[in-house]
Amino acid sequence: MAMTYRTSLGPVRTMAILLSLFVVTILNTPPGPLGHPPSDMVLEYDYASQVLSVTITHNSPTTSNHYVETVELFKNGIALETFTYQTQPDRSMFTYEYPVTGQDGDLMEATATCNIYGSLTMNTTVVGPKERMRMELAPRPTSIGSGMDVDFTVNLYSAADDIPLDGARVVAVPKIGSVTDVEPLALGGYTFTYTAPSIIDDVAEELNISASKNGYHTIYQELLFDIVSETTPRIQVSILPILYKLNEGEMTTFSVRVRSGTTDLDVEDITVERSGGDIVKKKVSKGQFTLEYTPSEVASDTNAFIQVRAEMEGYLPGEKKLDFVVSDLPVGPDDDDDGSEPSSLTNTVLLIGIVLALTAALSIVIYLVWKKRSARKGSADERLTARELGPER
């Protein structure tokens, strides 16, 4: 009697489906359960040693397979360096120390990343000693006309050694007018434009300026002036002669006249700004000044300027700017009294003279030697002749 075996495929199919679902689930599950970011991180900065300590908490049963792989450092938002590791020194908490230069106010930041999954970012602000800085503001008007624009320049220096300070944050806040954003210049300079409001009656203005920089105390200045209406007369400033080119090191005398309309104004002083060189200011008479200006020496033709500003109570301030070029004068062959080295032509002439002198001296020596030898030879010939003639006598 033949026996028949029946096999049920239902359980097999069910197991296959469950296994497939398990594999798909594993493949689509993010790596979080297998790895995790650091649970905590503390940054401490020691100003005296200039060292940043980063203490990381990252639990791992096997530090060679699951560890903090990289620590990336930033200062004030700028990436400094990334440190890579192949393990972590402890299963739970550990500290890395990094030498990083910093000053008061710098923001230190670190990002620790697990080799499997996740990262953590923390920061700390450097606390250290602060130095003092000095601020110079120009111009310093006593009045500005209604609706006028005035360009201001702020210069910042270290109070200890007068080094220009770049990278500061300068803020200008007027009481009633408006200002543009402060833009950095070179060598510790910053600039902004103030716009006076349009008014009918004169009004007082208060312009507050602050400057802050990491490692320095914040500094403040307050500038007070009047905004005067359009009905107020304006000062006119003229500078003569009008020149477009000056030679380096050569003094030029300019005449400055200050008036309103056809009337010379008896201003007590004028403000003079220049791009370089020396200037001597003298008041000659009512509304009349002279400027003795000597440009600095330049390596090549250079653009320069002189700007004169005049103010007087009851008048809108006036100013005049004279732009010109300072010429670099060529050095001639005779211009060697300043200690500079002689020109190539002078060196060539001097060398030729030395060669001729040596040639002449050598010729004289050769002549003297030849003459002496000739005299000795003549004496020897006479003695020889005397010997040959002796027996015959």
C-alpha cells in the first residue's frame, strides 16, 4: 500500500514574508539605534595658557568601534581646525585640550561627531583682560544745514601704543537725523554719512558714536551740533592758486579766503585736512589765511588733496577741497649729496679713471726697469771691449 505525504507551505511562506519584512525594516532604519551623538559637551577656555578644554560625554561599550571620530573647532564663526581620532580615551567621559589664541569676547565653538551617527555643538565666550582704545572723529561741525549730507570718519587706535584697530564694531545713533551703515576703511578707519532732516526752525542734534572690539573696552563719543534752516546764510571758502600738480618736497603757498556773498568773514580759525605732507597755517587778516604746504616724498606720482572747512555762528559751514597729484621727481646724476649711492655712469667714469691711472703707472715702471737694464748692459759691453783691447795695447 503506497503512502502519500502532504507538505503544507503555509508556515514556510509566512516565515519568508516575515524575514523579508525584517530585512527591509533593518535597511530602512536610520543608524541612530546603532550609534548616537555625544550626550553632553562642556567647553572651558583658560586665558592664561590660551588653551581650550573640550569635555565630551559619549557612552560606548567598545571604544574602538563606537567613538567620537572628529572634533571641529571654530573661533568667531571661522573654522580653525578639525581633529580626527580612531578611538576615544574613555567609555563615558573624556577631555581634549587644544591650544587656541583668544582674547576677551572671542566666541569659541566645538562640534563633536560620532563615527556612526550624530554630532553635538557647544560654545563658550572668552573672558580675559581688556585694553583701552582711543577714538578720533572728523569733522566736528558746530552746525549742519537742513537736509545736508555730511561724511564722517572714525579712526580707532590702541591707547597703549597708537596701533590702528581694524575689525571693530562702530555704531552711530543720531537723535533726529539719519545715518548710513558704518563701512570699514583701512588702518583703523571707519566711515558713515549723516543726513540732516529738512526743518523750518533751527534744532539741536545729538550724535552718539560707540566702538567695540574683542579685547578692548567699549568707547563712546557724543557730538552736539545745530541743524539750521535754509534761510541761514552759507560760508564760501576759496583756495588759490588752483594747481593740479605739485612736486614732492617743494613748498607751495596757498591763499584761503572765507566769506559769505561779498563779505569777508572774521572767522577765528579754519580746519585743514590733507592726505600727507606738512602744512603751516597762518591768519593774515579778516577772512584771509595762508597755507604753506610741503608734499611728502613719494615713490611714484600720487593723488593727494587739501580740504579746508570754515565755521561761524549764524552761518552754514563751508568747505573747499583741492585735488592734485604729487609728482615723483627723477634723481639726476648730480643729486648724490643725500647719501645715496652714485649712479652707474659715475661708477663707469670712476672705473675708467682708475684703469688709466694704473696703466700709466705700469708704463712708467716698465720704462724705468728697461732703462736700468739698458744702462747695466752698456757698462758690461764697455768692460768687455776693454778686456779685448788690453793685450793689443
